Amino acid sequence: MLQIAALGGLEFSPLVVYFPIAFLLAALTRFVLHRLDWYDRIWKVAWFEVSLFVCYLALTVYVLGGR
């Protein structure tokens, strides 16, 4: 369970670690959808991207955080 992320003597929230992981997963999913030409089938692209990021963030917090 990640409590605090320390960098240079400063303490940060664990979300500082979780956000980049979720962003990379969302970017990878977006890349795969573009390569498969499935991205054109999405009705509201911006809402899809935000919801995808939030889902990946929740998954990251669940997997890396304490249960």
C-alpha cells in the first residue's frame, strides 16, 4: 500500500504516482483503438477519453492501493 511518495524531501499524495500510470494506460488504449480503426465508432470522443482515464485511475488505485 503506497502511503506517501517522497521526492527530494517533499511528500506528495500517492495520486502523483497513480495519475501517470492511468494516463499511459489510457494513451495506449487510445493508440490501439486508432490502429484498429475503431475510434471512428465512438460517439462522444471527449467523454469516452475522460471516462477511460477515470476507469484506469480507479483500477490503478485498486491494484496498487490497499484493499
